[in-house]
Amino acid sequence: MRIAVSSDMDEPVARLLVAELRDRGHEVLAHGALSPGDDARWAVCSQAAAREVAAGSADRAVVCCWTGTGASIAANKVPGVRAALCTDAYTAQGARRWNDANVLALSLRLTSEPLLREILDAWFTTEAGTDAEDRENVEHLERPDGT
């Protein structure tokens, strides 16, 4: 898979994220502090990674900031993106299954090395569910007028 990754800070967990994704065989498109010369503001780099997903140049994205909240808010401003802030594997699994989330938001402060691996395991092994109600909810979000 092609994964867009952004971080507003060059933190150990952000570097580990990139290395872990590459070790798992993914192509990484780096943004923000992970790409020298890029704008590292969380709003800018998170939206840049999210736009890669919306445009189809990335299959998914992982956006990071200190709490993960700003990165998730910024990513969710991009039409077609469903970003989920996940602090554990169960939440990541649910975000994929029930919400068909295509962008994972992570906290640089809260995410430890073992936790990062657990979240990524859940994120990449869980597919969007087929439950009719869940699909209807996702389709509702995709409509421009929200109806």
C-alpha cells in the first residue's frame, strides 16, 4: 500500500512509524517534519497527507501531532476523508470496521513503541464492515449536502 504520513514534529514515534510502515512493505509519502523543507504546521501537513488519500495517490494516511486531535481535525476538513484519532488497537479496529476510516490520527505524546505496533496491526488487518447500517452512515458522510 501507499501510505501518506505526516507529523508536525520530528519525534521518535514519528520516525518509528515511518520505519515500521516501510518494514511492513508499504511505500511511505512523508509530509511535514518528516520531509525536509515541508511546512510542518499540524494543520498544513495533516491536510497534505489527507489530500493524498482523497486524490487517490495514497491508499491511506497516518497523521500525527502532539495530541493527535489537531491532526484529525485538519484531516477531516478534506472531502472524502474519514480520519479517526486512535489511542489503542480496539479503537483502530472499530474505526476501520464501523467507520471505514481511511486516515489514522495518532498522538505523539501518548503512543509508545509497542502500542504503535498494536494500533498498526489492527488498522491494517481490519477491513470495512458490510453491516448495512454502518455502510449507510458512511454513505451519509460522503454526500456533499449531508442528507
